[in-house]
Amino acid sequence: MKNILVLALIICGLGAAVFGQKGVDTQTQKIKDDGNKVTSRTTDASRSFDWGKGKTKVRDRLPNPYKLNSRRDVLIDTITQALAEKKIILDEASSRKPDGILITQPFVFAKGAVITQNELGRYGVLEFADNAWTRAQYTLTIEIQSIDGIQNKVSVIAKVEGRAGNGLSSEWRTVQSSGLAEDEFLAKLIELVTGNSPDPAQDTDQ
């Protein structure tokens, strides 16, 4: 009788252990399943990220001089057209078209203290931070260097000036060009010669 009781207790103990182990296995499996649901999301593969929408696209500065495929006489006419479209007047008296040198009249690109300070900081390198700038202008010198009959290098140099005053007097001061005026003109010229603008197309809202 005593042996039968001991055997019954052993069987009950084994049953409880097996049942407990199954409970652990079930709980462990549930944790694994929940973990898989988190780490393997079906929507991840089709998700797209837009890091640059709404931001202005920019490009590197164009080489200066820039090589263009165009006859010299045609290129001079195209340069004149590019200046006209940018509302920059060619100084006929100072220019030497037979030598491939075109010089513009000063082009005022900023007026007023606030606007001039900002724009002059873009087109020039300011070393006189204490000045009150009221106007800004640049003069372009464009030179055509022939390579052969249909290839030419076009170089552009901008003389950037700001009108500075201290309350008693004012004067035009030359500042170092940042290269922006030259780059903008070359971009316009390339567009007229090739039919394609080097500037990247900007995103537009649909």
C-alpha cells in the first residue's frame, strides 16, 4: 500500500512538471511570435523616404573659362543676347569685339541698406563689416579665347563694388567677387548656346 502511494505521488509530480514545461514553451513561443511581428514588418519593403523634397537643388560652380562649341562671331552675338536678357548693358566704347573682349556698364543689383548688405554678401566677399552699404553693382569683362574654328573658351571676370558710407560721406569700394555673378552669366550663356540650362530642375508642388 505504501509503495502504491509513493508511485501515485511520483506520477502526479511528473504530470505537473510536464504541464509546467508546456506552459513555459507556450509562453516562450508567444514571446518569439510577438518579437517576429515587430522585427519583420511587411510594409518596410515598400516604404520610401524623401530626404530632399522642398529643398532647393544646387550644383557645383561652372568652370571659368568655359569651353563652348560655337563660331566666334556667333558667340559674340549670343553673349550680347545673354546680356540683354539679364538687362545688362554692353559698354560699346570700352569693348573690343574684334579681339573677343566685351565689357559691360556697371549693373546695379541691390539698393537699400538691408538688401544691399545681404546681396553684396552673396556676390562679394565682405571684409568691411562695419560699413553701411547702400548700393551694390558689378561690371563684367567677358573674353573669348579661340581654340579652333568652332571651339572657344569664354572667361568671365566680375568687378563687384559696394557703395559704403559712414554718415558724412560715401564712396564706391571694390570687394572681392564670390564668383556668383560670373557663374550666373555663364549659366545663361550656356543655355542660349546649347538649348539646355546647366541649373538643376527644381521640384514643383503637384
